[in-house]
Amino acid sequence: MAVRVAISGTGRMGREVLAALCREPDLEPVAVVSRSAREEYLPLPDGSGLVPFGADPLPLFQRTQPQVVVDFTHADFAPRVARAALEVGARPVIGTSGLSDAFLEELREECRRRRLGAIVAANFAIGGVLMVHLAKIAARYFDVAEVIEMHHDQKADAPSGTAMATARAMARARGRPFRRPETQRENLPGTRGGELEGVTIHSVRLPGLVAHQEVVFGGPGQVLTIRHDSTSRESFIPGVLLAVRRVLELDELVVGLEGVLGLE
């Protein structure tokens, strides 16, 4: 029997996920939720029929009974979707960035209380997850590092969730913050970028980009660069499908796809 999956979000990632679900014989899209929903049903991208469509997640999930809910929306809407999913016994898979620590702790407690799994990941591109894993290894051997993240010009937040997760993971791996070289004078304020755990983070927003990140380590006489490029949103789909299938085996919150891939 196919796993019943609801999708939260009708942006570019939401549409990619819905199309991917239609291609998987063991997964069935049963609902789509969006704050902008005006119709009761949404045509499936493969032309095979209609799927229930609504703006209020709880009654939609109560009616369609999904087992998994995939959310790619905004940080102010994703918590509402996750709470509704858990209320009907569904497991959330969340790719929305900018979620607060308070919400993640709430989600962790609710998953534990209900014995339901959930996955929250800043990046579902498997190459991107490997990039962070390799950066954690390198972090033990360098004292100075910077992150340059580059995304399309419609991305709502900066820096990206992946960039912040990378900096935190690198600092944890080395057991202390990085050393950030001081600049005596910024001729243009903000030129040096933001700082997290001693890692300088730069954000680039341009049309034509999708999702790209460089982690640059510097040491005496050498520079190490680890880079990942997502040239289309197709790069995120294998990780999303993996999470949808694996979350059914979990009874707690897992943050980061690395836990699902066995990298931790």
C-alpha cells in the first residue's frame, strides 16, 4: 500500500515535490496545503487527477489522513503545519529554513510524547549534506574559515539555513569557535559579512542561481575550498524522498539529513 503524503507549499519546491510523488509507485499525494488556496482541488502535475487543496492544514489533514507531511513554506507557517500533522498522527518532513530554536524544542517534545518521527533539514541535496560532513572533518585542522552561500534572488532569508547549520557543525566538530581575523576599517559597512561561531558568512542573491555554497578554510601557505552546487531543484528530490520513506521508521525528531544517511 502506498504511503499517503501531503505537501505544504505550492512554490517551486512544493511543485517539484508534488511532481516527484506522482512518479513514485510507493508514494501517494493525498493533499496540498497553501495559505493562498482558493479552490477545493488542485490538478496533479502528471494529469492523473485532482488532489484536495486547502488553506487550513488541520481540517485538510483530518479529511485526507496523510501519514507524512512535507513542508517547504515559511518559518511563520511551518509550525502550524507541523502541529496539524502531529495532531492527526502524521510525521512531518520539513525543509523550511529560519525555524526558531523554541519551535524545534517544542517539536522535539511533541514527537517524543506522541512517539512520532519527524525530520527537519536545512538541505536535502545529498551532495550538500556531504559538503557539510567534509567541512566538519576539515574544521579540526584549520583555525580560520568563511562560508559563501549563493542563492536565487527570490530567497526570503539570509544567510541560508544551510550556511548557519554548516558554521555551527564546524564549531562543534572542533570544540570551539573559529578565529575571525579583525578588519581595522570597513570602507563599506557590512562588507566583511556576518559572523557565527567565528565563521564569517557571506550571502549572494542573484537571478540565475539556485543554491550554491563554498566553505573556505585558510592556513599558513594553503587554502582548502569545499563547494557544492545545486543547478536545479531536482537535486533536492532524492533527499526528500529518502526522508519521506525513512521518517516512518522514526519515533523522534531528527535534525539534519546526515542522521538519516548514517553520517553521524
